[in-house]
Amino acid sequence: MAGAAIPSGIDQIDLQPGSHVCAFYRGDSDRDQLLTAYLGAGLTAGDKCICVVDSAYTAKRLELLPATCGGPGPFDGQLDIHLPESTYLAGGEFTTSDMLTFWAESMVKAEIEGYSFCRLVGEMTWALRDAPGVEHLVGYESELNRVTSSCPVIVLCLYDLNLFSGEVVVNIVKTHPQVLVQGILVENPYYVGPMSSSGRRTPDPPPR
């Protein structure tokens, strides 16, 4: 989706509307810095901010974020915070279609509420749990591009390199057009798009 670049709030990085970024970090402190910067910038800009974090403790910390923002406000209802139990793992299992529906309906609701832009963020460590359906994580990440690429939204998926295996990281990278690591945003040459209606994916880049 073409449009004016959106300040992400992270290290002076701007993102285009429709961006779906894989952000790698190490440990809770790095995660909290990313969340605070990204969501804080969104609150100040007047964006609808919707996030899923993996623990009630992190959720409680984020509930305090609107009070620390120096923007015009008010911030009531601007920040929606969810846990995996009501989103990714609702009903005790992960289903790609249900989660894509959750994001799509959340964006429609935000528009009805009067917001012209959304910021979505998901902390992805829920996928390390022993729950049915988590094996479909890579396919879900790929299909999310289809839902968000033409919408007035930016999406950040958070992956802790201390917890995810190298094999998972390699596969996850292929599903994101952009990758953020150590404050550097990289256009991903290995991005593989979602499945087309013909059942084929966009071609992989030539081997090096």
C-alpha cells in the first residue's frame, strides 16, 4: 500500500503503510524497548494500537504506557492489549483462519471507532507452547501479508532469538518482507509471498 512513510518510533525507522516486519530481539529488556517505542509513537500519533503479549505481567506494564505519552490524547480505548489465551490460542489451539479474522475484524472496528491508521504487534513466544496448531506458525505469518498489505496499518512480529531455534528463524524470515535486527531495517531478499490462487508462491530469489 503506497502512502506517506510512518515513523515507527524505533531508531528513527520509517515504515510504509502495509508493512509487515519481523523484529528480532534478545531478552525481555529488548522486547520492552521495542514495544514501548513502537506503541508510544502510535499513541502520540493518534493511531489505534492493538497488541498481543505473552504474559499478564507485560500486559500490565503496557497498560501504563498511555499515561506516559506526551501527545494530545485522550488515550481511552486507543490501546488494546490481549493475551494469547484470547487470541492466538483461543480455545486452547492455534488456527490460522481464526487469527487472521481477529486482525481483520480489529482493523474494521478501529475504522468504525474513527481511527484512520492502526499499529499491530504480536509477541510470538506463544508459538513455543505445547498447543495444537502451533506448527502452522510459518503459514500464518505468510497469509498475514495478504490481510494487511493493502491496509492503513503497520505490523510488527516480535521473535526472541534466545528462545527460537535457528531453523524456525530461517523459515520465519522468509514470510516477512522486512526484517528488523539490532536497530537496522533490512529489505528481505528471501521473502516468499503468500500462496496465490493458482497454488503457487512467488518465486524464491536465485541462489547465490
